[in-house]
Amino acid sequence: MLKRKHLIWFFLLLLGCGYFSTMSNLEINYYLKSVVFLLPMQLAAIIYVTYLGWKRN
């Protein structure tokens, strides 16, 4: 049986592949594409840091 952690990693892998495929096919300005490409990583970092802050309090 697959563990919950493996299912989460599999879902994140599928999500990442879909995001990469979508970003590769977008036909927008190169600068705007790089900003949009980094946005989810920045949001994930903000959520992670916020979660650590709440967890410590």
C-alpha cells in the first residue's frame, strides 16, 4: 500500500510537471514569464516561513 507521504509526493510531482508544461507553452514576454515562473516558489517560501513562525509560538 502507498503511504500518505508517497501520495503527497506523487501529487506534487504531477502538479510540478503540469506547471512546467504550462509554463513552457506560454507565449508571453520573457521577463513576465520568469516572474510568473518564480511566483509559486516565492509563495511556498512565504507560507513555510509563516507556518514555522506560528508553530514556534
